[in-house]
Amino acid sequence: MKNTDYILAALFTLCFVVCGAQEILNVTISSNFIFGGGQQSNFATLSLQPIAIIDAEPDPSNTISFGLNSSTLEAGLPATGIGGIATNDNIWLNYTYRASNLANAKIYVRTNQIVPAGIVLKIQVITATSIGGSFIANQNSSPITLSTTEQILINSFASGYTGNGLGTGYNLRITVENQSGLSLPSGFEIIYEIK
Amino acid sequence: MKNLFIITVSFLLSFSYSQAQILAGTLNVTGMPSFTQSVNAVVVEAGIDDATVGFESNFDATKIGFVLDPILLVSSSLLCEQNVYRYSVYINSVNAPANIILEAKTTVNSGIRFPTVSIYDTLLIKPLGQRNLTPSNGGNYIVVPNNPTQAVKIMEFIGCRKDIPIQFRIKPSSLCPAGIYNIEINYTVIASLTL
């Protein structure tokens, strides 16, 4: 062997000794620590809060506007809505839920005020998608006619999270049937509740 | 050159595999970490996993130390002064709930040398280097494996040492139900004469 070979071999051995320290250890092999080492344990307690938060995206600009197009109004002709029926498919429902006592939750929907006569508001889950979320979709796919009475929008689900923002969670379709071009009262809201 | 190579390799390997000569010591673990999630430590944006937030224990939720056992009339202090080894500390957990990430860390030179002053410190050439503590991952958090057999190295120190603080961080996924859990945390120390 050349001298350089011996030097390289010695350096390799040195590196094996110095650099080869294991970061992971099999702690069940007592010979690893029985000579001059030791093993002990203690106990930690962990207390986690329940979580139930829900959001209608886009947030905060999730106001839905329906109404007459003033540029098409003409004196002497009937004032009608946009074909009388308008839809909005751009609302996404996000949630994060951590169950307490393994209890499943549901998402309910209602309005905070009475829907005026002559207007029909419907809501429907049209799809469920997960981007960076972890949940099992279980929506009520039937259209729901909104009122002040809460109705089930998402059926029973366990702990999970949908991912945040547009394009993830539950995609809602909101339909307004407003043949007479009526207005909703000021402060009218659609309320989603997770419980 | 050949003889020099053989001597070098033998010298290095003798350091690695001479653990049987290392004196016995005692690993002392004190403190019972309590991880209580406050409402301020919970995710606030719907759709995002709670594991993105996380919360920490006190910096000294647990303290560990390792000193050599006294032999007859020779005290631990004297033995630690005369017998300086390298100690590697590994950590793992058992029975942590699923979907929880437990992390641990300590800081550079945390804890107290034992004894605080030693003849070893005055040596011109210190075989194992200064009696310092070097945390793994540069003192940043390390994920603690929730595995009864595999532990990860959290730190190493030269010479006996006491009151080394260990801080923990919990990243609980929303998938983990709310409640109170007990987690066993194991500490394993390996002594060596390795460079």
C-alpha cells in the first residue's frame, strides 16, 4: 500500500469514529447503556382544548349581492331581477373541529332574520374538496330552503380540518328566487354553526 | 508508515469499544411536564390544522443529570473529577396519543458541571474536549419519537452534569380528540470514551 492509502484509511477510520455517531438509538438493547449509562422516565400530562370554528370563504368579503341591474331598468316596463333567479357558486365552507369526548358534530345553517315573502333562498353543497385538509366529506346534498330554523347542511363528522380558503372544504351554491325584485332587510345574514 | 497506521487505527478503535472500563453512574430525572393548551394556543383560522400552532412547556419542565456513583469512600464528585466521559442523551416517548407531535430541546451549555471546578479543566490537552454540553440540532426542537424502541439523540455533554433543563413543545393535530392524556417520556444516557 502507498503511504497515501494508509493516510486515507486512517482518516476513514477517524471519520467512522467521530462522524459515525448515531442519532437514533435502539433503547431496548440494554448493552447500549448498561456500561456507565442509564435509563429513566417521567410522565407528562397533556390537556387539549376542543375546537369548533367555521368560516365562509372568501373571508372577509363573503357578502353575496343579488338585485336589479339599474342600467337595464326602463320606465314603463316591469322591474325584474336577473331572470328572477340568481345563483352564486363561489362560497366555500372551511372548518376545523376537534371533538370533545369523541362526539361528532354537524354543521347547521339558518338565517338571522325572516326571509321576506316573495323571496326564496336556497343553499346546497355541490362538492367537497380537500387541499391540505383532512376530513371525510358527509354533506347533505339536497337543496335547503333557508329560514330562521336551523337545518343540517353537513351531516355527522369527526375531528378534522378542511384546509383554508377558496377551493377547499365544501363548495356552496346559493340560489335566490326573487321574481318581484324585492330587497332583503338590512343586516340580513346566513349563519353557519358547527356543533 | 504501516506501523503508524496500525497504531492509529487501534488507538481510535480502543476509544470506541472500551465502554466496559467506564464507571457506573446514575441518571436523575426530575419534573413532571404538564402541557395544558390555553385558548390562546388554539388555531383561530377555520380549515387550518391546530398542529400549525403548538404550545410550549416551561424551559425547565424536566431536568436531568448524570453523575458517577460513589465507590466505597470515594465520593461522586471526586470520581467525576477523575473520570471524564462523553455522555449522549436520547429521548423517546411511549403512549402519546396519535396525531400529536412532541418536541424537545435544551440549550448550549445548559445545566451545571459536576463538580463545577475540576482538574480536568486545567489540562493542556483535554482528551474529550471542554466539559461542555452540545444540544442536537443546534438547540432547536427535535421531534421525540413516539416509539418504545427508538430514541433520538437530544444532546451530548462531557463529564458529569446536573440540572440540565429540557423544554418541550406540543403540536397537536385537530385530529386528536380533546381531553387529558398521560405520556411516558424516556431518557437514555450512553457513556463513551469516543473522541
